[in-house]
Amino acid sequence: MPNSSKSGAVNAEMASELQISEGSVRNIVKRKLKLRSYKLNKAHFLDERMKLQRRLASTRIHNSQNHRALLGKKGPAAQLVQRSLFPQSVMVWGGICATGKTPLVFIARNVKINANVYQNTILRAVLHPWAQQHFSENNSTDLISNMCCD
């Protein structure tokens, strides 16, 4: 008998195919096949290295009220559903004005943004050249910060 997300639906489908009652199918599954319906457990998200060490069975959206699996006995073969509290993220900087937008700047992973990093990687490297090209008529020195352009 295949594992299913809803064992009751499988029992009803089998009962209609075999033209017997759902109770009979339930008794056969329980007594003769010795299978029980278990709720799927939640577990932490596993990366590729951890997946090699563990056997995963299901990656569907998890609803513990509805998703069950028919297993001989509960144990290490019980299916786990992955979850992740803090998925990978990316930090991006971009600027928009009425007449255009700056190129996107993707910040490297594990980089702390302080004044020096912000000035060097964003203001000097991206924003200042873009602003000079985009606002060439407004290139007076009193509009540009001394700290940024030294």
C-alpha cells in the first residue's frame, strides 16, 4: 500500500475500487497489513551535506492534521517534513530617482556594513560615477560630500 498524505482518502478510494466498505478496508490495513496512520513530524531544514547523512521522505507543504503516512511502526523510517527558520538571504542596494535608477549592488555574504564599506563599495564605486553621468549639469562641488569623494 503506498504512503499517502491522507490515508482516509486512500481507504475510501480503495473501498470503492474493491466494492467493499471503508470499515473493511480500514480493518484489513490495521489487522492484516499491520499498518497505522502517523502524523508527519516537522524537522529542521537540512543542507546537502546533511542530506547525505539522513534519509528524507517528503518535501510537501505540511499540515499535521491532514498529512499522514501508513507505516508498519513508528521509528526512523517515519517521514520528516523540512522547515527552515532562517533561509539564505541576500543584501542588495539600489537607488531610484525621478529620471532613472542606479545599478544594483549585491553585498557579499557575511560583510558588515559600516561607514567605510558603504562609502567604498557603494558611494565611490557605484553611486558617484552614476551621479556624474546622470546629473552632469549639476556637478558643482558644493553638492557633493567631501567625505564621499576624497
